[in-house]
Amino acid sequence: MFNAKRLCLARQRRRLTAKALAEAAGLSHVTISRLENGENTPDEDTVAKLANAMGYPRTFFFQEDPESIDVRAVSFRSLSKMSAKERDAALASGLLGLEVAAWLEERFCLPTPDLLDLSYETDPEIAARTLRQHWAIGEKPIGHIISFLEAKGVRVFSLAENTADVDAYSFWRDDKPYMFLNNFKTPERSVMDAAHELGHLVLHKHSGTQPETDLSRAAEREADQFASAFLMPQHDLKAQMPRRVTMAKILQAKARWRVSALALAYRLHTIGHLTDWQYKSVCIELGRRGFRTGEPGGMARETSAVWPKVLTQLWVERTTKAGMAESLHLPLDELESLIWGLTDTHQPSENKCRVLSLLK
């Protein structure tokens, strides 16, 4: 039976208004409205027009209802500056991510979540230290945070380019943490976004972030403070940085903690290692060198540890990404958008697939 909710989901992912979809499909605006409200059942010709207009397989529209995501339970970053259309597209990406995650968990053993509920903690600095102690990682730098979070059971996905103003967001579903990152930002920005969302997951597990409220602004500040403390522990920072901090040292040292130069300067100022005047001078100089709009000489982008293994195993089983998308009743580009930037590994060639299958 045709599923009206899936029609809405596909339209939101493509960031189409009902009017734009009607024009693209050669249908009336009233027809689209009635279909999405479940008032009419489309004939085969209408379904074909809708599927062709949005690039979705016909079978997508006949699956069960998609899971719902309550926007109030989602921790959105930069929610105030995004449009409703962009927010809906990002949430729709989350719904597809849940379906992909369920598909994976039927076939692979993914890490069990190992996060703490620190919603009782009022000091983000202490919360970051507590989580580090729980994971027995002391004061050392995290290294690659995406693969680290995956090992702790966080389901990490990418956001599509058509949600460029959404830095990242996260939520809990069935006691599993989900994180969606914008991989069109600098690698350093993505690292900080991941740590920021980790802060939301442990500090605000039972609530999301409502836009333009004092509670939302407080939650964002807490997540920022958590991310800074989690990535750059105070004792390690003070042990590694000289008493007289120079611009050269900041640019050299940021690689240790895999953060931006501005993030490192801010953290040094927060712990009292830079005076107000020194911090202002550093920020001015970093801005002059282009560090406000980018990260000159930045690091390579982090990738997933899970997805390359999944794709390789699927090739062993003679399943391509296109085959995976078909099994999920998704267009290939939607699957690609959920893992874009998380893997730089292409699936093996057919010959390599044969070799791997012999080694099973």
C-alpha cells in the first residue's frame, strides 16, 4: 500500500516544496497535498511520476511507516540560522540513517554503546573528565575521534551537501546514540563538532535543544565547554604549552590535539594560559592569516573505522553499494550522502572480491 509518510520524507530529503514537486512530476499541487494527507491513493502512473521526479525507487513508497524523530529530542547545532526546509531535510536524513543502521545491525555486530548519562553534572569540565576516566584514557589526546566514538557505540553518519548550514546534530533512539556530522566543513571543525555532539549525548540525554531559548543557549554553551575540555584536557595542555605562548607554538601544537588554531587559543584563554590581551592579539593575527574562514595547512579528514569494513565485507558477499541501496529501497545517492566523507575507501575490484571470498 502506498505510504504517504514516505512521500513526505522523500520530498523533504530533496528539499522540494509541494508546489515544486507537483511541477517536477507534472501533477497538480492539490494532488500532492491529497496524497501526503492520505486522502487519495495514487495509480501506478502517478507513483512512477513521483519516483522519477525525486529519483527514488518505486518500492520506497510502499514500505512501512518511517520512524519518527521528535525535533524536541534532537540536539541541533546552529538551529537558529537554518531554514525550516533545511532542518526538515536534516531530520529526514536522520530517519534514513536509522533505517540504514537497522539494516547494518541485522547483518553485522556493531559496538555496544558505552556512554555515561551525565545529565546530573552541572560542570561540563568535570563531565569531560568523568567520561575520560570511565573510558580510562587519562589526559592523552583522543587521536581520531570518529573511529573512537564508533568504538564506543556511537552510530556516526554524514549530512548531505544540501544541509550545509547544519553543523551537526545528535539524538538517542532505543538506548543507542546517533550522530550526524557535516563533512563539508574543515576537518578540525568536524572534530570539534563531534566532541560537541558527544557533550549533548552525555549531558542532555533526556532533552534536545529548543531554538532561541535560554535553555537552548545554555545547552550549547555546555556542549562547547565539554568539547573543549574533552579534546584538550587542562593538565595535558599546561604540561605541553610553554608559559610564554607564541603564534608559532599555537600553530605547531594544534596538531597534537587535532583542533583548529582558534579552538586551541580559546582553550588556552579559558584555563588562564593566555591573558585577555594576549588572546585578543592571537585572534586578530589568526584572522589576518585566514584562520577564521579556514584552516591553512590543516590536517587530513578523519574517516570511519566501521564503514570501510562493512563495504569490504559486502564485496566479499558480492554486494555493491548499489545493491545495498536497492535492499534498503533507497536511491544510491542517498546512501552515499549518509557516508560521504566517512570513508575514503572504494569497494574492491571484482578480482579482489574473488580473492577475499576464497579467504573466508
